[in-house]
Amino acid sequence: MKVIRRLVLPRVKRAVKVLIGDDGRPVADPPGQLAADAQAYWSASEAADDRRDLSHWKGSGRWADEQRWKRIGEDHFELYQSLLRLVDRKEPVRSMVEWGPGGGANAVRFGREIPRFYGVDISEPNLRRCSREVEAAGYGGFVPIRIDAADPEGVLDRIGEKLDLFLSTAVYQHFPSKEYGVRVTRVARELLAEGGLALIQTRYDDGNPYFAPKTRDYRENAVVFTSYLVEEFWHVAADAGLRPLAVVLRPATHYAYYLLSRP
């Protein structure tokens, strides 16, 4: 018999539903279903207010304040500059990819410095919105690439060059599984040139069930679907062929930013 357990978390004032199988372990949705659910969820950003807010569309939800929206890109650009200092990079960064550009806050900021910017997303509406923002900012180097959520490796055939920078922020936490994040991290390594850099942010798991990784009901849990122990993702990156250099924690959001290089 399968049973449903609800864990009530007073601190976050939300119940987390867990389906337990006969063996006492959580029952997971099939990976293909989770990927399809994720694609459908984020492809609804034009029609759903919450999706636009979560995707960082300027003018929507928390981003009605344009300066707050711009701060997203500025904050991540500052972390990127810290990464440059860590490796003492002298060569200019000329090309990059962002996995999940959303509403374009990062693309607008990084586009001021980096000539060619690939934006990879499972959401066509997000790519259209990002394209609109970078065009309005006068940036002509943006290349949108929509991928099938079930096939992140497919992007390797769509980008015909090795890149200097891989960026992904506020995305790994929405991946349909921890294993999916491992796959994307391996793709990041393959996309980067020797000496390339990566800035990847995950949600970190500190034992609070609300932030623990989920395995089912994607739509219900999309905001906090995937997380890693801090040291766990450090090893994920290293096993994928990236060199971890530093990690920056933001406890208020349970965000961990990993500064990485490709040997």
C-alpha cells in the first residue's frame, strides 16, 4: 500500500507531500514525465503571472521595479568578476552561454562586455522575452536556442564553437531531478574551451525538508524541486571535469554559487 505523508513546516508555513511506497522509500515520477512537466510549466510564462515572476520578466511581480531587475545582472556580473580575479585571467571573454536566460537580466548586463551570447532554454516565451530585452538594450550578439527538456545534450550539436563562459543562475533549483543537473554540468564542461570559466548557482540542502530535493509532482514543487548538499555539488562539478575554485553561500535564499574553471 502506498501512503501519503505530509510534513508541516512552521517556519515556511507550507506542507510538503511525500508519497511513500511499500518499501518505505519515496515514489518518484518517471524522468520523462518530469522533464515534460518542467517544459510545460516554464513554457506557460506568457500566460501565468507566477511564471513570469519566477522567470525574472521585467515589469512582472517582484520585477516591477526596474532597478531591482537590473540588480540581478549586476550581482551576477560582480560574481563573474570575482571568478576572473581568482584565475587571474588576462584574455578577454568573447563568448558565453547562459543556461536558462529567463527574462534577460543577465543577458543585458553581460552583453555589454561579451560579444557573443548563447541563451539556452526549454521555454520559447522566455527566449522571446530575453531577445526583446537585449534588442531594446542595443545588443546584437544574442543567439537563442530552444531545447527539448528531455535532451539537454542536444545543445552540443547546436553550438559550433567552444565558449569562454558558462552561466546558470536560478535554474538548477528548477531542474526535474538532481541527475538532470549532473547531465547539464557535464554539458557545461563540453561547451567550454580549455581555460573556460563557469558560474553555476544551485539551491543548497541544509536538512530543511522544504528545500530537500523532490521526485514527483513537478508543478506543485517547481520552485524548490532540486537541491544539493554544498559539498555534493562541489563533487558533481569535479566529476564532470570542472575545477571548483570557490563557493559563495546566500543563506537567505539557500543559494550556493560555484566558481569553476575548465582545465
